[in-house]
Amino acid sequence: MHIPNQESRGHISPTKTYIYVGVALLILTIITVAASYINFGSLLINVIIALIIATIKASLVLLYFMHLKYENKLIWSFGIFYPIILFALLLGLTSIDVFLRVVPK
């Protein structure tokens, strides 16, 4: 919806950028599927490789499709630090509950 007499502040990326990112996501998906069939020695290494590929794909989506590449540092700080603090709080409260739980006999 367009509001008359109001300046547009959106960022328009070229279509070529979206195509490149889409192709990169497709290639990374193929690499993810191929890596799932390869045994790298231990389950831990397999999980770490899968998480690295997933992190790269998520970063591409965040940066280009959600336009976070063009945001200021305040938005980045809220987008990065707030979820980390929230996760630490959730993990801390859950661990308190688990470790201090009394099991009835």
C-alpha cells in the first residue's frame, strides 16, 4: 500500500542478487543432502558440519531476503544480543529446574 506524500525508505536490491542468493541456497541444500550420506568419522562431526551449512543458509536468508544487510547497528544489536540473552535465560532457568528437582522415592 502506498501512502501519498510520504518518502519511501525501503531498499531495493537488484533481481540478480536474489537469483544469486537463491542459487547459492539451492547449492547449499544439495551439499547438505550429500553430506548427510557421508560418514565423517563420528556423529559429532556430522552434526557440526550440518550446523555450519545451516548457519550459512540462515545467514544468507537474513542478510538478503530479510534485508538485514542494510540495517543500522542498533537493529543488529537487538537482533543478535536479545536472542542470545533470551536463550541464556531460558537455558539457565531450565537447568535450575532440572538440577534442583527432587525425585520422589
